[in-house]
Amino acid sequence: MSMYWKIILLLGIILIGIHPNSYAFAEAPYYTYTSDGQGTIIKTQTGYTPANQISVINGERLGMPEHVFVDKEDYIYITDSSHNKVYILDRHYRYYNELTSDKFSTVQSSFVTDDYIYVVDSSQKKIFIFDKSTHEFVREIGQPDTPIFNEGYGFSPTHIAVDVRGNIYVRSSGSVNGLIMLNREGEFITFFGANPLNVPLLDQVRSFFLTEAQQRKLERVFPDVPSNITIDERGFIYTVTSSIETNPVKKFNVSGTNYFPDDLVANHNMESVWLGKHNNVYSITSDGWIYEYDSEGDLLFLFGGSDVNSSRYGLLNRPVSIASNSADDLIVIDQGTSRIQTYRSTQFADAVHNAMGAYQEGDYTRSKELWEYTMTYNSIFDNAHIGLGDAFLREGDPHKAYEEFYDAKHTKGISEAFWEIRRSWLENNLKNVFLIIVFLVILGSTHKFLNRKYDYGPRVLKRISVLRRIKILDDLLYMFSFMKQPLNGIYEIQDQNRVARRSSSIIYSLIAVIFIMHHMYTNVLFVPKNQYIVYELSILMFLFVLWLVSNYLICSINDGEGSFKHVYNGTAYALSPILIIMPLLILFSNGLTLEQSVFYHLPIQGMFIWVVFLLFFMIKDIHNYDVGETIGVISKSMFTMLIIGLFLFVLYSLGNQMIDFLYDVVTEVDKRW
């Protein structure tokens, strides 16, 4: 190879290495995460890679960048409070123009519509409006002339969003009542989208003793003011609040109802929110983590991180604003380094976005194909399973939809798919169900007629009653008499030794079987499938034995009249409603959806109350206590359980350390030998 070609090759390598969009920069210095159907954070393929960094615009280095906005034509508006101007870049991040005015003092953010550019000046507490095409000043909006603001309520705008009617939603510093909604003329309309008051427990207790004036003062101490806002074309308002960790990103309709779930996967210190072209929502934390959600608030991607010292390409120092363009590129303002960091979506993220877009456009066949393509990258990507389930459901195939939702453990989708399956089954089998009901009615009527004529009922009952001569069977059937007359049943257990320990042990064993069946066969909508059933059953059995021992010891000290045998048998029969209710409920639950969940939870709560009632009076009557003494004994028994549990834990820890010590000694002796 000649020297000429060697020089050209070397220059080519150097140019490739320094090109801002080169492949070298495509290697992300972070992991990407998503959430499964149960909200657990798991790793997934990279969704976005670092693409470019911009610190100089039109020969001028960024001073204090505050905010980024991207309009419908992909023009990028960068607000810089240090230079008091709004830089305008084209879709290729090249300098296009800039917006300056002698009216500016400290520009904070901007919002751009089809006709106007809105610029928020935080120092002057004003919103300046400019014509989008000519950049000529149109007018300004200051503090509304209404009583609430004239009486001292602060108007300190930092960020705004404007809907299609020209109404302005203002994020104002210290506005504890939420966003300030103005009409296009700047007149106050109402407050909007306030966060619930977050008051520490101690102050909640203290508030009972405060006057009304003191309570109003306390409410001003703990405001959770939204940090940033945006809006979509349908009028949904999106807010993010940096001071809260639970549900910091919200999606409000015009009436102020939040459409995002309360268990949203999020974090505190979320600074900015932005709506993508697929109705996906982006948010970023002050420590550099970027969140992307779908239109329902489910997490799609989580990536990024903070890098204060080494300035690794793609990591952030102190980000304050995020936006995206029509190519799904992310644009982040990193105020800590006074730079603009951009990220490019990968093929995996593009497939996810295209599938979402096809579904929202009603092209369910195309959406299904794209979700299946997405799963070639990650077969356990639950969002793909959910998207496939939605597509199958809209295509009228609820059985396949159910399978996809079930794989993703997406309870809402499972419920919707099962609703359609049940409706279809009823439509096809309603005639058969009706015939079965008619047959049972006729069978019952025939039985009554024949029994009156031939009187065979008593003879049948007499033959069945022979089975009660079997002691163990008679003891088990005594459950029904015990539940019908519990106080009399407790008396018979204690004074007449009505039941044996063997039957009580069988009841305990059956309850353990019911526990396993409850986790294995109850509708997954109400009880998620659990792979640690045996472990949890062991913990439950340990706690139960601990309760029996603790309660017996306390009752013995407090002159209880019952023996351990009485406590053992009485507790078993007090738990017997579980054997009657739970099998029926397990079977019945498999015909319910989430909308009918009350028919599952209400019997569970009733059974729990019934068991507690029986246990309470079992302890009271077996030991001959009054109500106050019974409550005291139960409290002392629970405290004793705690003490014994701590003792066993310490003993277990010391035993492990002793075993490890002996093992080390033996190993050392063996080596020296």
C-alpha cells in the first residue's frame, strides 16, 4: 500500500472517530430497564443511545440553559436565562434564528403553538407573546386582576402549556392550589391539577389541637407544587412534581381527573415532562434518569444516570428539561454542564413506538405484526405481550388475548379478555344453562312429591346417620354444629371432650391444603400465581404454632381454666369456616372479572370476621375470662410471640456463626495436619 493511501485511510479513521453521530458514540454507557406486568424493574435491550452534544450555538457558548421545546415542524427552542434569549435550531440541530427582546429580564421557558411563541420571564413574573413567523412582540400577560391575587396569592410563572383554545395553564412557584388556568386574554379561570397535601403523621396528629388559622399556616408549609407541565392535542394536561415519589407524573383531563395509575413506576426529583408523538410520555430526574411511559402510564424504558466527575458521554450532570422530535430523538438540557445532550432511538425502541402508533391508528393487524417483531429482540418484554393482547382483543380473538395478557400478568387485560370469553360462552350455551336449571327444578319438585307419597326421607337419613358412628367422621361433621352454636360448641369441647386431637389435626391439614389450593386455583386476577407457596405455608405454620404456645403460656399464668388440648381443639374448630367458604370461593372466583371483585373480597372479609369472632369467644369461654381479660390475654400473647420469635432468630444467627467457626477450625486443622 502506498504512502498516499495510508494517509487517506488514517484521515478517514480520524474523521469517523470525531464525527458526533459516529458508531463509537452509539455504545450506551448505561443499562436500559423496563417493568414487567407486576411493576418489577427488569433489564431490557437498549432503547436510546447517545447521539450528540451541543454546547455552542451560533458561535456563542450556552450560559444557563433552562428549557427545551420542539414544535410540530421539529424546530427546537432553547431558553437560556444567562443570555436572555431563546435559540431556535432546525431539525438537524443547526442554528436557525433566535428570539431576543429588551423586555426580557430572566427568561425561564417557552411554549410554541401554530401562531405564537410564549416566553416566560420568571423575574418579571410575566408571559411575553410573540408572533411565530415574524417574531414581533404581540402582548404580555402579567398577574391576573382578580381578588385572590390582589389579596396576596403569588403569581410567579416558570412554565406554561397552551391548549387549542388558547387557554394558558401556568406552573407558578409556591402555588399550593395547583396550576393557574388563564384564558387567552390572561384572565383567571380556576386552579387545576393540585397535588394532595402531604403532611407528616406527627403534624396530622398535632392538627387536631390547632386553630383554623394555624391549620392554614401548616398547609402552606408542605406544598407539593408541580415542577413542569405539558399538554396534548386532546386537552390532557401532564404534570410532574419533583417533591413526591409516589405518582409524581399525572395525566389530567379537563375535569382534573388523573388517568395515570397510582402505582406508577417513578422516582422523586422528576424535573420535566414531555409528550411524544405516540402519546408516550417522557420524564427526567435531576440525577439523570430518563423515564418513558406509554399512554396508560406503564413504563416502557428507563435509562441514564448521573456522572458528576468523569463526564462520560451520554450520562448527565444536572438535567432540567427534556423534549423529543418526530424522529423520536430525545433532547435534554443538562444545566450542570451547560450542554444539550441528544439521544437516538434504537431499532428496538422504533419497533415499540411503531407498534404503539399502529394500534392507536386502529391498524390492529399491523400493530400485531410489529409487536411480534419487537419480541424477536426480547421475548419476555411484557409491554409487547400486552400490546399483542390488545391487538388480539380488538380483532375479536379473546382467547389469544388472554394468553398474552396472562404471560405478562396484566390483570386489567386478563379481566377484559375473560369478560369477552365469558360473554361468548354464555351466548353459545345459555340455552343449555337454562335447560339444566329447568331440569334441577323438576328434579327437586319430583323429589318432594315422591317423599310425601312414600316417605323415604327418614329411612335415607337413618342409613346415613350410621356413618356418624365412626368417631373421626362424627368429629369432623361436628364443625357444622359448632358454627351454628359456637358458645355451646366451646362448652362441649371443654367440659365433655366432644372432639379428639386427631380430628383437629385433620382440620389443620385440610386448612393447609386449602391454602395451597387458594394460591394455585383461585382466579389470577385476585391471587397472583406464587412459586413460594411451600415457603409461605411453612412461615404460616410456624406462626400458628407460636400462637398456640404463647397463648397457652399466657393463659396459664393468668389462671386460665383450659388445657393445651382444649386450646388446640377449640382453635381448630374456630378456623373451620375456612373449610366451608374457601373451596366454594376458589371455584366461584374463576367466573369473575375485576368488575365483580366485590363478590370475591366481601366473602373473604366476612369469613375473616367470623373466624376472629369464634377465636375470641373460644379463648374467652375455654379459660372463663371476661371480655377485658380476653383482650389483655390476646395482647400479651402477641407480645410473647414477638419475644419468642426474636429469641429464636438470635439463636439461629448464633448457631450459624458457631457452625461457620467450627467449620473454619476443622478446615484449618485439616490443612495443617
